[in-house]
Amino acid sequence: MSEFLTTRELAALLRVKERKVYDLAAEGALPVRRVTGKLLFPRLEIEEWLAAGASGRAPRGEGAAARPLVVAGGHDPLLEWALRESRCGVAALLDGALDGLERAATGGCIAAGLHIPEPEDGWNVETVQRRLAGEPIVVMEWAKRRRGLMFRKGLPRRIDGLADVRDLAFQSRQPEAGSELVLTQLLAQAGMKREHLRLVPAVERSETDLASAIAAGGADVGLGLEACARQFGLDFAPQIVERFDLVVWRKAYFDPPWQTLMRFCASEAFQERAARLGGYDISQSGAVRFNAD
């Protein structure tokens, strides 16, 4: 993460045109450096400028109770590892995308991981716009992930899709999990209903626990991540590529803990981990998918 923002980056952050950034710089209204004819904006000073309330206006959300340093939402093995490995001080409470969305709406976290399917192959943004309307948030892409049917080796038939698993013991997740929303979508595409699956009574509350339960023989098949199937030596039939986004409180984005995480995610170690886990595309990690006005 560079210590300077470009004009384009600052314009995207502020949700204004680049021309407006040039005007503010010319007026001396924001911190700026001029290097070989280019404008560069020192990140830390911009953060302080925003926290103080640009142009004398208090930023939205200022004065509200401080949010806990927690990332909630959908479980993601790469995110869980990065939070720990970066030592950023942000804790993980990854108990489902819908749970994370509600915690974000009620002040229970600084960020939430979402993979909520939407019409026309969209992900997350319309849901965030409805549930967090008017809130000072940014939706940034974390990764694209391959999700599919994971199953123990040696099953007596070939498995390509949900139609092939009707009579097999199917391991589900908790209702708040984004994967359950994806499952509903895939069932509809296959002309099936949830009643067509032979669901085991218990649910598993994380992607890792899902794969572990199948590997241990608690179920035959489930809808999980390729990364977790690999980890537990399961076979995998890909069904969908989903986009896992992070909805982040804008003030928290600029605070040291989150910036520590972002710097770590630009490291070679992070890229190597994603490649080793498998099933991830992090080429657009950090791309802004929605920036509230």
C-alpha cells in the first residue's frame, strides 16, 4: 500500500470527479504534494483530513459509538489466515454472510464479508445498498472463489451437478451462510427444491467444518469451496464462481489496523497463500465495487 494516493484514487475514494480533486488542491483545501508536475496526496494526512471533517463538515458516522475491531460475515479461509498472519489486530467472527450484514447494520463490526447472489449474475452490491442505505461504507472485492460439490473419493457414481446427489447424505450450512443462498439459486437452476436433497440433521458453521465433516464420513457431499476440498482430500465438481466482497466502514478503512491488513494483502506471502489454497482469483482484490455517497 503506497503512502501516497493518486488523483484518480482520491477521486474514487471521495466519490467526486478528478476535476474536483484538482480544484480542491488548487484551493489548498486538502493535503497535497507536487512532484515533477504530478499531484500526490499523502495517505496519512488525507485520513486526518477526512477524520476532522473535510471543509469543516463532520464526516458521517462521527460521534457514533466506536465499532469493535471485528470482521464479521461469511467464512473465508484466506481472509481468516490473513487477519491472523498480518497481526493487524482485527478479530474474525465469520458466522455467515447474513449474520455479518446485520452486524454491519447494527454497529457490531468494522467490516463484513459477503457472497450474496443477486440478479443478472451480480453479487452483494444491491443488498448492501438496501440494508446499509446512507451509511459511509465501501464495498471492495476480496476474491473470486470457485464453489462446487465436494465429496468423498470412491462414491459409486460420477457427480457433476446437484441432480447427481439426490439420494446422498448432503451436509448443509447454517441459514445465515451465503452458501445456503447460493445453494437455493443452484437448485432453482437445476429445477430442484431443497426437499429433493437428503439433508443430514446437523449443520456446519464454516467452510472448513463442512469439508471436515464430509472427510470424516458425517455426510457424502456438500456445497463448499475448492480450497477446502483440496485441504481435506475431497473430490470437487465446480458449480459457480462467486465474488466475495468486504463491506468496510469508511473511517475504519483508513485506521492503522485495516491499513496493516491491506499492506499485508499486497505482499508476496499473501499471493503465494492464495495460490497454494487453490480456487481463488485475487487479481481484482481491493477493487472498489461500491462507494456510498
